[in-house]
Amino acid sequence: MKSNNFSKIMVIGFSGSGKSTISKMISDILNIPVLYLDKVHWLPNWIENDAKTECKIVSSFLKDNDSWVIDGNYSHMSYNERLESADLIIFMNFNRFNCLFRAFKRLFENRGKTRESMADNCIEKVDFEFIKWILWDSRKKSQTDNYKYAFEKYGDKVIIIKNQREYDNFIDNFKSKYQVFKV
């Protein structure tokens, strides 16, 4: 790791691994804006945005902010530009069954609601396609090649979090280093 002063943080990884949660926590501690790529990709009521509009939104966010947290993969959304600009890349590499468990936990915690990291009226759901995505499709070589590229090209900026213990340790260390306690 080159730097200990992070102002541009990219959080990537598998669905259900906790990307949005850790992104929000980092954003709150550092008092910097967070961009949830799920919120860019999805329009209200689970309608997909068009790729050109998505790229414009992400490019504008990168241009308009000196510091940021960006949560999500979406390789068509200025992925290389995000990797290059980031001074820290967090890869949430939880195993598939842990991700599925966490997705169901999130479903029950947000039943009937829309998460902050989603577009309006995208009520939390776990359907067959999403389960298939978590367990198999997101783990295919065509998907994981983007992670491999990030490690190979930007390995000095990458932290890999593989389980809850590592997640908790990262959060504890990050909070103790960066959080300002108000008196």
C-alpha cells in the first residue's frame, strides 16, 4: 500500500459481500461523497438505465469530486478510469455461500423497503436470477477477469477482504485511524 491518506476509494466485489455497507461507513468517516453504481444502473421500479447515460453520470462524478467512494463493479462504467484514479481499491471477496446468506439477511432487514444504495422503488428482493448470479454467474471467468486485471495492474492499491473477521478488522482499523471523535 503506497499511501495511508485515502481520498478516492473504489469498492468492488461480489454481490452480497457488503460493498455498500463498507462504502457508506468510509464515506461517513471521511465525510466524502459516495456513488452507488447500483443507483446509477437501476432506474425506479427495477428498470435498467442505458449504458451511455450511466457512463456520463460516473464520468461527471469523477470530474466533479476531488474525493469519493465508489461502490460497485459495472466494468462498462468508466472502470479503468476509476481504477486509475483510486488510491485505494477494496475487493470484497467473500465466498459465494456467505454472500448468499448476507443477501437473504439484507432482504429480511429491508423487507418492503428500498435501500439507500438503490434507486427509488427498487424494493429489496432475492429472486432466482439473483441467487444464480451470486452462486454461479458472477464467479465465471468472464466476470472475474475484471478483478484479475485490477490486481495485476493496481495490486499496490488493493486490499482484499475475504471474510467477516477481516471485514471487522478493516472497519476497526479504519475507524481508529480516521474517525474524528467530537467532544
